[in-house]
Amino acid sequence: MARQVLILHGWSDSSRSFRSLAAFLSANNYQPKTLWLGDYISKDDDVRVEDVGKRMAEVIDVMIANSELDSSFDMIVHSTGSLVAREWLTTRYGAEPERCPMKRLIMLAPANYGSKLAATGKSFLGRVVKGYDNWFHTGKSMLDDLELSSPYQWELARRDVLVSAGGDTTKFYGADRVWPFVIVGTHPYASALRQIVNENGSDGTVRVCAANLNARGVTLDFRETAEDKMVQTWGTRLDSDVPLAVLPTRTHGSIVDPERVDRDNREDIAETAEEKALLGKLILEALACADFNAYQAILAAWEQISEATAERRKAPPAGSKAEYFHQYMQMNAQVVDDYRRPVTDYFLEFFSGTTKAYDEANVYLHREVIEDVKVNSVNAALRNLFFDNTDLREGYYRQLPKGADPVVYLSLSAASPGKNINYFEREKIGAKQEIPVHLEGDRTKRWLRRNTTHFVQIIIPRIPNPGVFKLTNYANI
């Protein structure tokens, strides 16, 4: 007998968008009475992701108590629905994750680590386009959570995926816990109007690297001078990597429509019958996963699918560009001082070595590899940097002279907060520190990974100038 499945939509959407997915599941032995379509408020400015997760817990608890909902079920989420599900999981079952009734969590184009479009949604344009039918509300609180490198994403990632220094190690995903799966497209929107929001490395709304639940974390403590003490790698709560399938012909809209029955999802994107059927095949495969060994097998198989998608860059089909199939990564940076207070006036730079030689390669790095930088509107100490990993490996490293180390250094420059305090050095008004963050060919030092979000907390020393405090002998007064 097919298990019950809950389907959860994303921001500014509703359950109506999932009728085609529900019909597909019904046609594959999931009876309509086993399918539940969730709805929640996402466009009212006072509602946060936490609010939806709290109310979701109340509804599910009552339904289980009334035997309307089985004590074990699966969930399919789209876009912002992934944050809601993770919020519910970690808050409702934070003390006892083994009691969570959800077993399989299939994430379709999840906004696990934000969306570039969240800032647009909060803008005047967003209020006109998305808020015209809601008193010009667009859900500012939820969009704050969705914005790239948001404080909420930092907190949630450290709650369910990463273990920072001193954090607890509770596991929510694993052999005897929830089994998450991520499926995301890498083709931008093809229709004329939607194309205005397109970005390479994304499905038109969510970046592949932001969808991937697997994340990495590190603290760079620039108060230290020795590199081995300066770098503190965070742990992971995951028993294994989460399966990620990157599909070459799916956008953010069509990722919820396995058979493309919705007219809006019949995009002018070249695909074979096998490619069209792949989405439905993967959803059913995830729902049918029987044990953790099967889960590991899916991980390996889906990785091959993602790599095959990346290979398309070498011979993109008609109507597509090679950049659609490049592999990208993003870095969420947070800079704080000794007291863990935010530092907002800083600049991150990347280059080939401590001498900043090889100008041609460094120009290429900043022009072609670093594709976007965003300052978070809620906390200016937070930045999101978007990198083309394919151009890094196949372009930047080939620009380096023969014999040069294939390395990328990160440099941080910080402006002094005032005349009495400096960062790093007392004598300088603005100062900096640098560290290697990626060495091609050395897996132990190749910290930046394709299709991945990296959380980088940087601590910089705050140096009071001599006049801040001094002692004078009474005899000299």
C-alpha cells in the first residue's frame, strides 16, 4: 500500500500548482486519499517561516491524533517549502528527532540557502508584480528569510546540517532519521517575460548550489597567525551526503510537473522523451527508497546524472547556452570582531598568491569566475558571493603560468570603525589578512566545492589605539 504523501508549495504559490504532480502520483499507485496538499500564508508581511513551521506542527499533531494522518509519512516540497519543512522538523522534534513521522523528504528546487529573487520580491517592482492582489504585501518577513545569506539561513543550517564550534550534534538526517533528496533544474526560464529573472547556474529562481542541502562551514580566525590555528572547519550532522540530481531541461516552474501537462510548463526547451520522463522517474525512485543502502545507491546514481548534465556544456543543444550547464558554488561570508559583533565595512578579494602576481589570471578570476556579490539587507556583515566553478577550473587555472601553484587566496580588508580603533594593525587606518581557500589537485585543501553553499565566518582582531587607555603616575601630576 502506498504511503501518505504531503505536498508543500513555495513562496507566493498555492496547492493549485501541484494538481499535475498529484495526478502523476495517483497514476502511479498513490491513491488520492493518501495525498495531502498543504497551503500556508507566504505573502503577508507579518508571517515568517518559523510561524508556518509552528502552525504546521499543530495541524500535523492533531491529524495524527485523530488518525487522519498516518504516524509515518513522506513529504514533497517545492522552493520555500523546504525551509518550512526543515523548520518544522528541527523545532518540533529538536529534542527527539527519531520521533519525527516524516521519513522521505523529496525537495524539488528547494531554496535551502536562499534565492537571489527574494530581494526583488521586497522591492517596489516585487510589490507591484506580486503584491497587487494582496494590498501590496509580498511577505517581507518570509523574503527576509529567503534572501541570500540571511541570518535565518545561517541559524537553520547550524541547526540541522552543520556543527559549528561549541554547537550540539543532534542528527535529523541519516539511516534511522529522515532521508532527504534534492532534485533541481539548471535551465533558465524560456518564456519571454520570465527571462528577465534568469541567472546562469539556476533554474530561473533558485541556484543549484543553493538548492543542494549539503553545505560546508568554516571559521577563519584572523586573530591567529598560524594557518593551522586560523582555520577551524565545522562538523556535519549528516550521516552521508544528500542525493542531488541536477536536470538539464527543467526550470523552477516545470520541476513540479513531471509530465508537463500544465500549459505554462511546456517550455520551448529541447529534450528527449527520456529526459522528459526523468523527473517523474526520480520522484518515484525517492518515494520507493526502501533502506539506507538503497539511499546510498541513489546518491551515487544521481551524482552521475548531475555530472552528465554538466557535460552538456561541451555541446549545448539548440536553444541552450554552455553556461546553463556550468557548475557553480556560493559563499556566505560573515565578518565579526573579537566580541562577535558584526563588521559591516569590509571587502573580500580573491587572487592567485600573496604577491598578487599573474594579473591576467586575477582579472579573469574577478571578471569571469566571481559572477555576483550581494550584501544582505538585514545584516550588512553578511555577504553572498557566487562563483562559476567551471570557469575557475577550466579558465582561471589555465591562465596561470606553467609551474605556478593552482591556488586561490582570500583577502579581507576592513575599514577602521573610528579614530580610536583599528582592525588587524594599530598603525593602519584600514588593514587586511589573507589565506588560501582552494588548491586544485589537493582534496585536503580544495575546500570550495561545486554545487555547494559554503558558510564562512571570519573573526578579525579589534585593536584599541594607545589613547583609549593609559595610566599616569600621581607623582607626575
